[in-house]
Amino acid sequence: MQHYMTFPALDPVIVELGPLSLRWYGLMYLVGFVAAWFLAKKRLSNTPWSEEQLSDLLFYGFLGVILGGRIGYVLFYQFDHFLQEPLYLFKIWTGGMSFHGGLLGVVTAMWLYARKSRSTFLQVGDFIAPLIPIGLGAGRIGNFINAELWGRTTDVPWAIIFPNAGPLPRHPSQLYEFLLEGVVLFCLLWWFSSKPRKTGAVGGMFLLAYGCFRVFIEFFREPDAQMDGIYGNIITQGQMLSIPMILIGLFLLFRKAPLSTAKVKA
């Protein structure tokens, strides 16, 4: 009989100070934000923006991640709950963030910043795209520590028995996402953006690659219980939301446009 790994006893809370607690998941968000800041500073010399403008851009982006991520989770995955309890939208401490909602929040922030800085929306997108994967990867590590968003049942040797997920071994899909959405996507975008590309191509590569990775990983990830039966169990909500990303990414990559005049420094 094959023996499977049991999820290690990881406490999602790092330290508690009275009513306040520092959680690993929150720390992972901080890691993503700090990494984005350092990478943005490294690339700033290749843009017409000042450090003050960069601070504005990152602030807008961070706000878009948090607000968009929460609103997207509630609307995409907990809409029935929201209709019954509208204040659930503000109960961030209960958990629940959506990548696709966060992406829409960042897109909104990019549009607002582009208008303010007199840049084009696609220029801002090309600058932002390579900064995102480290935060995505860190967030997946946070999901793993929280023992949430586990994978489907399986008998692969590296399967893990997660608490609150029943007695059967499952894919550690959070780690698959960390590898593809974090490590591989970062390396791909950092390399791709190191060469002259037409405006919008770097952002297009991000949309295409993430969309493809997410569609693939959803085959190993357990669908959210509240989404059971949606689309006839043929396609998951995550896959459905990723398909437009793939199509837009392909359009941006293959549309006719001149090379960007901005210098690129990877």
C-alpha cells in the first residue's frame, strides 16, 4: 500500500499581538509588493517617469490588486452569498481573493495612471507585466501554508493529504501554480521584455502565458464547492475567466504595430 505525505502542521499565523495577528498569507502579499517595487526601480531608467510618478503607479496598482481581488472573488465565486449578505464584501478577514478580479483592478489602475501621466495604456501595461509574477508565486505559497485551494484527488507519489479536504491524497496544485505562475512566468516575461518589442507585446505575453498556465492547472485543482455543476462540469470558472486573457494576449502579440521606442533593461 502506497503511503502519501500528510500536510505539515503549519500555523497560518506567524505571531499574535493582542487582537492583531500577522499571517503568512498577508506576508506573502507584502513580499509581492516589495519585489514589485525593487523590480520597478530597476526598470525606471528606461521610462519617462520620475520616482514620484512610479510611486503613484505602484500605489494605484496595489490598491487595484486588493480592491479588485476582493470584489472579484465575491462576484465571481460568492455571488449568492453576497446577495444574502451584502456586507460580506467587506469581511476581508474571512479570506477570499480572486486573481482575475485583481487583474481587472490593476487594469483599472493602469488606465487611471495612463491618463494622469499622459502615457498610453499599453505602455503602462508593458511596464507592469514583468512585476506581477513574483507576487503571484508568493500568494500561492500563502495558499499552500493555509492548506486551501488544494488539488483534485490523485495517486501520484507526491500527493498530499490536506486537512479539511478528506482522507484522500490530492495534487498540491498550489505548488504547481507557484512554479508556473510565479517562477516560469517571471523568467519568461523578464527575458521577453529584455528585447525591443512592439507596444503592448509584453502585456500580451503576460495575458497569454498566464491564461494558458491557469487553464492547464485547473485540470489538477479542485473546483470551488460553490461552483459545483457550473458549465455542466465541463469547464471551471477559472478556465472560463482565463479564455478572454488568452484571446486578448494573442491579439496584442500578433497585431501590426511599430517597435516600442523605449529602451529596455532587464
